[in-house]
Amino acid sequence: LVASLEQVDQTYIMIKPDGVQRGLVGEIISRFERKGFKLTGLKMFQCPAELAEEHYKDLSAKPFYPKLIDYITSGPVVCMAWEGVGVVASARKLIGSTDPLQAEPGTIRGDLAVQTGRNVIHGSDSPENGKREIALWFKEGELCEWTPAQAPWLR
Ligand code: RTP
């Protein structure tokens, strides 16, 4: 039981094109670093439509799906893999509600966004999807396993 509580998870975090265009990359990365999670993957990427469609395939029946694909492919995104105990749920808390007007102040969307269709950031919704999405967005060799020298508690 203790071992499962201590399980280290991975989450896929993506700064969407509006976050890049608005110059929020540093601000957003800082929030995850200061929280104490470990960055294991980071790249700028112009996402092709096929990848956006695969990433959001569970939403393909939604009326907003075509606009969502246009949005995600409208400019470069910043792809990130973050690792830590409880990182998936904690990242969702740091990010805030999908609708930025409902997101609490202090969260990324609560502080930095207004529209659901321009909500700055994505975060995986389960450890399983964290693994799936990291495998989808990163190639082998793009991820970096490392132990922070000054902070061994960041496993
Ligand atoms: P994400 O996957 O990006 O972290 O977002 P989420 O779980 O908070 O929200 P989800 O329901 O999975 O929707 C994915 C993204 O689609 C856009 N969206 N637009 N009514 C709309 O126009 C609408 N609803 C959702 C948002 O960009 C949302 O983050």
C-alpha cells in the first residue's frame, strides 16, 4: 500500500499556441518547477493536424472539435513531460478548470486566461493518459532521465 502511494507518475503538459504567442512560456514552466516536479522532456513543436486529431480523438464527436484542431495547430506549442508523486492530479490543480472564468485565482487558467477555446495549457487527466500522451508527443531519445543533485527528494 505504501509503495503504491509513493508511485512516481508522469504527465504530459502542453502550452497551447495562445500561451506561446502571449509570452507565457517562462511563467508557466516556473509554476511547475517551483511546485517541485521534475522536468524530463521539453520542446517547441509545430503540431501537424494528424497528431492533434489523435491526441483529441475522444472529443472527435464534439461540436467544437474542428475548432479545437485548428487552435492546437495554429502555431507552435511547448511540449513537456513532468514527473513526480501525484503529478497528474497536482498538475490539474495548478492548471485549474477547463473554463478559465470558472478557474480559481492562483491557477494558471484562473490567472492567465478568459476563454475555454483559448485556455493556454493542456494537462493529462490520468496517469495512463500521461504515459500515452508522452509516448504520442515525444520520440525515443527526447526524454531525459535524471536525478536532481541538490534535491534528491525530486525522484
Ligand atoms: P485539456 O485536455 O486541454 O487539459 O482540457 P480539459 O481536460 O480541461 O478539457 P476537455 O474537455 O478535455 O477539452 C479539451 C480542450 O478542448 C477545448 N474545449 N473547447 N466548448 C468549447 O468550445 C470547448 N470545450 C473544450 C479546450 O481547449 C479544452 O482544454
